[in-house]
Amino acid sequence: MLSILKRCLLLKVRTSGRVPFAVRVLVDASTMSSVYETVARGNMYSPNYRLFYKKNNQFISPWHDIPLFVDENAKIYNMIVENPRWTNAKMEIATTEPMNPVKQDLKKGKVRFIDNCFPYHGYIWNYGALPQTWENPFNINSHTSANGDNDPIDACEIGQRVARRGEVLQVKLLGLIALIDEGETDWKLIVIDIRDPLASKLHDITDVDIHHPGLLQATKEWLKIYKIPTGKPANKFGLNGMYQNKDFAANVIAETHEFWKKLTAKPENTELCCSTCTDDSHFMNKITQEEATKIVASTPDPGEVEPIDPIVDTWHYISA
């Protein structure tokens, strides 16, 4: 596939001198997996599991050192996959730990798994976050009248391929919905991997219903009910529960990117770890490669995958 794209690219350059964006991005995306690599430590499905990141054999922070933008004008972004589709383990970027590895969330000292609300099983998309963003908990959003949730902005990737945990995808922005989760603004972006066969047909949120009928409604229902089995009330939505288009979503991303810039330039009075592993002068705090290597070495070596309690597969039937 890559060789065909390269031949097409060369033909286009020879005939017109211009490289079409779609071809250029596809070629770039095909090599993305070789740019970033992950280093697993500890036991999967245990409290000590960590997934660290490297680029060019140098440790990095996935939150701070992977760029947000692939092509800002075309609204193409990098996305970190925390939870592949159909999985239940609630993994997330460890915002309070040095180098911000991906880890499994804990509740009362035990690893967390999301419940299956009939007819869904696990996450119904590849779920993750955009790097270099931050939903500011000290800012009351004008659209939702609620504070941010203190995390990178979340993304639901709707392509047909099940991604790998920790994978960095280049995704095309389509829109978003404003979830209000336990009183906090928790934007959920709708995106698609640019390598997906339908990516060229999806240009905005209205195209999703045409090519993925039922998915947006299922997404909204999933987000509304997924915490009910734990005894919590149904989640609510801002903006009258209406999906917003990609331009609106791009403005939200830009705002969270600016919040992130201010946070990392002057990370005072925060429990968040805002240190870079690069030479970016924007950051106040830095972690050297020697320090990074010691941090990784201080974590347990990779071990056996911990068994998952069969109860995780339970289907919960939610009354309307």
C-alpha cells in the first residue's frame, strides 16, 4: 500500500509539482507506528502496570511531548489510544506521575473496569485523548456552565480497525458532544483515523449518520448510562445534548491547548506533573533522559497478565 502511495505521490509531483494533502498524510500515517514506541512495565490489569513512551529511542511524555497538531488547517490531530474498542480496563494517562505513562485507573486500591450496559460491551470506539490539551478545572465553560474535568480532552475514534493500546493515531476531526460528568465539563470528540476506508467520505459530524447510521445515537446513550451500574445517576449533556460540528470542536480543542500551554509554562499549585523530556524551552520543568531511565527502571519488570474477574463480562440491563 505504501509503495503504491509513493508512486502516486511521485507522479503527482512530476506532473503538477504539487503534493495532494490526502496522499501526503496517508504516507505520513503509514510510518507513524515507527515514530513512537511504548515500553510496558509491571503486570497488565494490576495497579503497578505502566506504559511509557519513546520517540527516536528517547523517553518522552505522551501528554506533553507528542504534538497536538498533525495539520492544524486540515484539522488533523494526534490521538493517544488509552482504551481499544471492546475492552473494559479503564486506562488513562497518568497526569500526576513523572513522564505521564498510561496506567489503569484505581478505585479503593483496585483496578477499574467499565461495566457493560446492554447491548454494548466495553468501549464502543477506540477511546483516548489528544496530547497537549487540558480541560481547565478552574474555568467555567460558557457553553456548559461547568468547570473542566482536569484531564486532556477525550476522543472517540470511530474507524473500523481496533487499535492497539498506547498507539498514536492521526485522526480527522468531525465534531463533539458536551458530556456533563458528575457536574464537570467532559468534552467527547468524534474523530476517525485518517487511514480508515471511510475517512475520505467523512468531513463533518453530519456525515457520520450517513456512513455510520446509529453510531452517534449509540454513543450518546453509552455516555449517558455507562456509570449507572455503579450506582451513579445518568450523565447529562450540555448544549441541549446536540452534537456540534468540526469547527466548533476545533475551537474547543484550541481553547484546551491554550489552557495546557499556560499550565505547563507555569505549573504552580497543581498536583499535575507538567515536565517535558525534550529541550522545549516553553516548559518550566524538565526531566533528563538519565532521570527518565531511572524512573522507568524503578517500576516493576513486565510480568504475567493478571486474571480478570469473570464478573467484568456481566451485562447490565438499564431501565429507560
